[in-house]
Amino acid sequence: MAWILIIAVVVILGGAILLVAMGIRESGERDPLEDRLAEFAASGEAFTLEEIEMSQPLTERIIYPMARRLGEVALRFTPQNAIQQTHHKLEMAGNPSGLDPTLFWAFRMAGLSLGFLMIFLATIAPEGSFIQGKGLLYGIPAAVVGFYLPELWLQSKIKRRQDEVRKALPDALDLLTICVEAGLGFDAAMAKVHEKWDNELSRAFGRVIREIQLGKLRREALRDMADRVGVSEMTSFVAAVIQSEQLGVSMRKVLRIQADQMRVKRRQRAEEEAHKAPIKMLIPMALLIFPTICIVLMTPAVLMLMRSALSGILGL
């Protein structure tokens, strides 16, 4: 009976995680309903609105609206400061999977419900089960882990994006310098970087270009980009560009100096990571490698000692 309960818990938790993941999956640039309408219009056949809606996937009809509704309920009890911080973190992560604060908090509330699920299972567990009478013991850690796991996932996305921007920034500045020296303006140089590359930095430059085309001032668009990225190197680069624009300093010289500085910082970070490697290796070596070596080396000696005459003297 205990194994049946374990299997049921695993299936329920896996199903909940799968449903939430399907509900916050990456949304396309177009509305799926519009795509479906265009498809039926191209076929030339007459369909009712109900038939068109029923032809959509289950996630679009049920899972996605339920996740959004749950997120809206969660936002009502969430402080405005926390919502703004969530929006800023999602911007820093590059809006992974098309998430917004509503869906992100729906994900967190779904993780929090795992604790209530464990408490419920403890109440209906059969006598003698490992979870019987221990609902709070398993429910509180499950709720805490489920609530903070999306936050940890978002932090990892932010760190991965920032690392990618740091690695690509010196090469991007080199390309910007070459384009400016060739006679292009700074906006055209950023557009060239966005055209030639496909990474987080080029997409950030592309967003700046679109914002400038929509009427935003270039310095404001660059500051917003630095805030969205959250990298100190990007902040110093944007500050240097804005200062050169205000003071009339040659953009070519500023970009050349910034490119040299970014390349030196990238080399220093690589050296720092290389110096951290031996320290990081101590834990697996102490817990895994050294015990294994001791077992391999000492086992034959212990066996020989047990078979020798000294075994009786030593009590082996």
C-alpha cells in the first residue's frame, strides 16, 4: 500500500508540474486563434465559432487561461513592489518562454499548492504508511520548495543571460568600432550588430533600435537597455556613450577604449574562474575520489591482514 501511495504522489506531482509547464510555454508572436481563423478562411469551408474554438489545443483552451486566472488571483494579494521586482527580473532574464508577472506568480502558487497536496495525502493515507500523520513534516518543505523553485529558475536564467552578454560584449564593441570607423552612425552600427549576430546582446541592441524608431531618445533607450541587462560592463559602456554624445567626444575613440577595457575584463574573469577551479574540485575529491582510492588501496591489505597470523592477535 505504501508503494501505491508513493506512485500516486509522483504521478500527481508530475502531472501538476507538466500542466503548469504547458500553461506557461512559450507563446508565439501571433495569436493561435488568429492562425486558426486564417487557416479556416484559406480552406474556404464554413465553420462555426464553436468549432473553431474546439479545434484549438487543450492548453490554449483550458490550461493557459486557468494559469493566467490563478496568477491574477495571486497578484491581488501580492505587494506592488514585489510585482515590479518580478517584472524587472523577467526583463533581465529576457522574458523566457514569454512569461509575464501573472503567469510567473501562477507558477509559484502552483508550487505552493504542493504542500497542501502532501497534507491532504497524509490525511487519507492508510494506517502504517510513511506519510500517515506527517502531513506538516512533508507539506511545509514541499510548499517552501515549490514556492521558491520558480524564483531559483529565474535567477539562473538571469545569470546565464548576463554571462552571455559579458562574453559577447567585447566582440560587439569591436564590430561597433569597425562600423563607426567605416563611416556608419552609432545607430546604424548597432543595427549592423543586430543583423549579423543572434544572441542576447544583439537582441538587446535590436530592441534599442526599435525604441529609437518609435520616438524614444537614444540615451533613454540605452539606459533602459542597461537596466534590463543588469551588467556593470554594459552600464559603464552606456554611460561612456551618453557622455561622449553630450560632450561631443569622438565616438570612435570612446568605442575603441571601451572595447580594450572589456577585453581586459573578460581575460581577468577567465583567470579568476581558472583560479576557482581547484577550490571547487576539493568537494568532489574529498567526498568521492579520496574514499574510492582508500577503498581500492586498503581493501587488499585488510584482506591479507585478516588471513595472516596477526588476525588472531588483533582480534580480526
